[in-house]
Amino acid sequence: MSCMHVFPNSSVSQANTVRRVFKLEGGRTLVQVNGQRVISACLNVEVKAPEFANLGKLGFGESKDVMETEGRVIVGTYARTPIVLVSGKGCKLYDAEGREYLDMSSGIAVNSLGHGDPTWLKAVIEQANTLTHVSNIYYSIPQVELAKRLVACSFSDRVFFSNSGTEANEAAIKFARKFQRHSHPDAEEPPTDFIAFTNSFHGRTMGALALTSKEHYRSPFEPVMPGVTFVEYGNIEATKELIQKGKTAAVFVEPIQGEGGIYSATKEFLQFLRSACDDAGVLLVFDEVQCGLGRTGHLWAHESYGVFPDIMTLAKPLAGGLPIGAVLVTERVASAINFGDHGSTFAGSPLVCNAALAVLEKISEPSFLASVAKKGQYLKQILTQKLGHNPHVKEVRGLGLIVGIELDVQASPLVVACQEAGLLVLTSGKGNVVRLVPPLIITEEELELAAEVLSGSLPALDGSNSK
């Protein structure tokens, strides 16, 4: 029996103490010792627990205890993967029993610098030792400095900080309506409606939820905010009929849809939206919560299209794992906002903003962005080579390091098989897309490992008939 082997040369300090044995089909095995790997399809992981896995310090005996306790004390909003993660370094995560995982999810596109980046850690520790939180009724230097740098590297003139992506979109909704009221001071009914698109995801709070197209997110909580019309993503003719002067306040669109299935807008579509919004006095809002800040190989996803919004929302990767959101706006939009129109207790704290400064400085380096673009092309290439022959694989798509593998069946069996092999990936779309959003620092060797595990795990789909 022939077998392909790849020997990545990357290593992580914790991994050097872990011996992993993978039992493969046909009696083959894969052994990883001291950072050296022989890569193939990997199932049924056995490990020797490293010293740092000590649940006893918090009163837990093993992972099962953590899971059982969670089931008793936490509201059941998450269908969790049965892994208790306790440590991370670079692109690796470790569970309570010492198993090592290659993280191709990065906290859903959050940990762009991986786990434990030393520059980020230094920024957090220094700021925690100086000043963690003050109310937004006072000035704080990290917040002002972060806003200054965001303005300097974007289309925007001003910034509002929040705690998350959904909060950023809530602020954008309010800003759009206030802008229209400000722009139509004599109108009895200024424009208040919004346009969003199929496969969209903008958040889970009531306003952002109203802009999210999937009914199963919205229906349990209806009525949500009225006045939202959904139209097919990318359909210029259908959208043209809906953008109406005097009625539409704003159009919300993701340049690349993450949760929706890794669909990219075309340049023609975004150019049309820009022109149509300008003609109708409508604001154009780009939601770059998942696709922004270096993920595509450009600092902002819309840069590759040469089309710029009036408002852009950010969140996930900005503070490297600490909670932050941001709304970037032009001066024209900001001029409609007055004291007291919006606010947040915790948003833009010195601690979080200092962490975000470290992230922004590293990611905005041209050489860093170029490396993301190169690795993204390489990832799609090797995925196409290793997976493209499989009849279940319909398409590999994406830009930079936001990549989707569309299947003709549900992706969950493949996700579980990868997890058992030490690879963490996500789903998106209608559950039939494997979503890969690894840390932007990932190496080509680690991408090879991920592709090989995905390829070797494809047989898990053969028993799946669910469309």
C-alpha cells in the first residue's frame, strides 16, 4: 500500500514534550515526536498528557467533569464540541488531557496572531499594570491612539468603539437612521429602511439579527426590527429596484460572507452598490467583522475591489482575543451624531485598545499582508490538489486566509473526523461548507498538515447522505 508522507519542520515548545500516535486505516500509523511529523489521515488520537494539564487546581477531575458541570450551570445556547481547551501557543491548542490540535478556526477568525503572541502579551501586561478601565466620560490615551491609527489606515475620519461585532452593527444601524434624520430635517418620515442580502450574518442582537437572512436565527425572536428587505447577494438587477431615495436609509453588505458560506462579492456588484447609494442618498455599510483586518491579504477586504463605504464595522481580530468592536465612519456621517446618541460602559477600554494597537501594528505591515496573500493562494492550491478529486467536494473558494470547501453533503462528519485527528475546522453556509480561518501567522508546513488531514478524513463523508 502506498502512502504519502510530509515532514513539516515547524515546532512548538509544548509539542516537543508530547508523543502522539495516530492509528490509520489499513494498519498504518502516524507518530509525532519532538515536533517532527509524518503526515497522513489521522484518527483515534492517543497522547501523553503534558504537565500543564492540571484541572485539579479548579476542582475538576477530568474533561468529563467540566462538561457535566457546564451542562448544569450555563444556559444551553452552544452545541459545544466535546473538547476542554486549556492552553495554546502559536497555531496549536491543547486540551485538558494534553492532546494537541492545529487550530484552523482561530476562535472564529479572532486570533489572527495565534495564541500567546509575545508582542500582544507584552501590550496586555503593561497596560493591565497601568490602567485597565475608565469610563468613556474621560479620555484615555490608548483609545485615542487606536482611533488615530484606524483613521490613518482606512477611508474613515472617525471611529466609535463597541465590545463586539453585533454591537458595532447596532451602532451602524443607529448612525444610519440618525444621518438620514439629520439630512432630512423637514421630512415627516425620513428614510428608515435597510437592505441586506441572502446568506448574510450581521449578529445576534435584535437590530443586527433583523439584518441576518437565515430564518432560523430570526424566527424564535420575532418580531425583530422592521423595515429590512433581503435580496439575492450579487444580483444587481434585483437590488436596483429596491434602493429607493426617501425610503432606504442604508445598505448592509459583507464584501466576503463568512458565516454565509465564504462567498465573495464581485467588483461590479460593489461598484454598483456604491453608485446606486450615492444617487439615492443612501449610506453604504460594509460589514468586515470577519473578513477585515488582514484576513484577505489586504488590510481591509474592500480594498481589493477599489470601492469604499460610508460606514465599516470591525470586531473579531482587532484586539487579538479581547472583546472589541469598531465602527469607522466618514466625517459626513459623524457630523449627524451628537453627545448622548450612543455609548457603552466597557467599550474602548485602555486594556483592550492597547492590545488592539499591537495587533494593528503587526497586521498592517505590507510584508505581513503579502505573506497572508501568498499563504492563501497556497492553501487553495493544495486543497484543490488533495481534495478536488473527491466526488463530495464541489468547490474550494475564498480570498487570503478565509477559505471555504463546499460539499454536496453536510460537513459535520468531516469536521468531527478532523477533530479526532487533531485539526480544528468550522462549518458555514447551510452546514455543507468547511470554513478555514486559521491564524494569519500559520506556516505553509502547517497548511500542508491541515490539507493532508482533511484529505485523509474525507472517507467520513461516505456515510453521509444528508444534503
